[in-house]
Amino acid sequence: MNNGSDQQRKKNTDGKCPITRFFRTLHMIIFVPTVIFLTIVLATLTFTSVVFSRKFARKVGRTWNRLVLGIGGVRVKAIGLDKLDKCERYVFMANHQSALDIPIIYVGIGEQISFIAKKELFAIPIFGWGMSAVGHVSIDRGNPRKAHASIANAVEKLNREKVSLILFPEGTRSKDGKVHEFKTAAFSLALKTGVKLVPVAIKGAIDCLPPKTNRIVPGEVILEIGTPISVEELKNLNKTEISDRVYKEIKEMVEGCEKK
């Protein structure tokens, strides 16, 4: 069923052809210093603008994401945007294929978005400072009490600043591109927000940034938006049942992309 996708992934990662290796190396030589330069410039702009408008600062962040993907040759094809109301806030629940997933969602959805990320990312000079400045939430996975406080902070931020939230219920990146078991803790947070949950399928990100590599492979990523699920639809379900429902919807969208 997935042989075509697996073969393409292998083709992207082995890079035996000398000409292919040369152009990929040249691409990375251009990509890395350019991204570092953009990060310094746009992060500085973010620090400055957040004093006046966090909304504008988030737009700067979205510009950074768009430029990183563009320079990397990664194209995002968004499907199902018509299901979203620009006046509403959502909790987007997505499968997790690579470090490109957040830029892909930023570019594909284009909403005012915050996300929860491990605290180590916030310690990265300039990049991490920019994340903090625009209001993304740091979580300490090794400290349950601090993690709970981070969740409360995320809920409060969503309600106060009228932003949507990104969650990756798998908890970690997939190593094979498949959708793996969801952690129900993510759904505790989602339900506390009181807003609609939106299943999101990411397909192709793992091919553009294969596991255990730092090389961007140009290509197209499909971002498919599922139908928003209201809190009323979920009120008689427990966390496990909600997790199972969202898991099945995302898995079906990902596998549907692969069949196409």
C-alpha cells in the first residue's frame, strides 16, 4: 500500500548519485547561512515590534517560516481551508513528521497561532528568544508540575489573545511517516480551551527533512484540514474516545494522501 511512498523516501535519503549529492550539498551551503541571517534580522524585528503589537510580531514570525520553506524549496499545498472561520479560534491537532511541521502549519493555515514546545528550543539564542517574544509556550516534560502550569498558561493565552493553538498529540516525531498512538494528555488541554478541535494531516514533511538528517530536500508537502469538531459533539465522550476519534480522522487523511 505504501511502497511508492517508502521507495521515494529511500530515494530521497540515500543520495548515491554524485550529481544529486553535489546539488544537495550546494543547496545546503546556500540554505544554512541564509536562514541564520534571516533568523537574526527577523528575530531582532520581532523583539522590537512585540513591544507595540504581538499580532504584528507573529506576522514577522510567519514571514520567517515562509522564507525558510521557500529557500529550502519546500512547497505547501493546503487543502480544506474553506472549513475554517477566520473569526474563530481553534485547537489544531496534527500528526508530527518532522521539524518542518510548525513552519508548514504556519504557512498553510495563516492564522494567529501559538504552540507548545519543549523548553530546550527556547534556550537556543535568538531563535528561542523570538519564540518567547511572540508568545509561544515552553513546557518542561520532565517536571509534571511545571508542565501543568505551562498548559494553564497556554489556555489563558488562547483566551486572552484570541489565538489558535497547535498540538501534536503523538508527543514526538514519527520516524516512518505513519501516524502513531496519541497521548491523551493533549486532549485534556484541548478540552479546557472550550474551542473547536481541528484534525490536521501533514503528508510529505518527512520526505523533505528525513529522520536523522539535517538536509532539506525540496518537494511538496500536503496540509489537509479536517472538519472542526465542536465541544458539544465531544461532551459525552471521555479523553480516550476523543483521542481515538481524532486519531482515526488524521490517519485516514494521511493514508488517503498516500493512496493518491
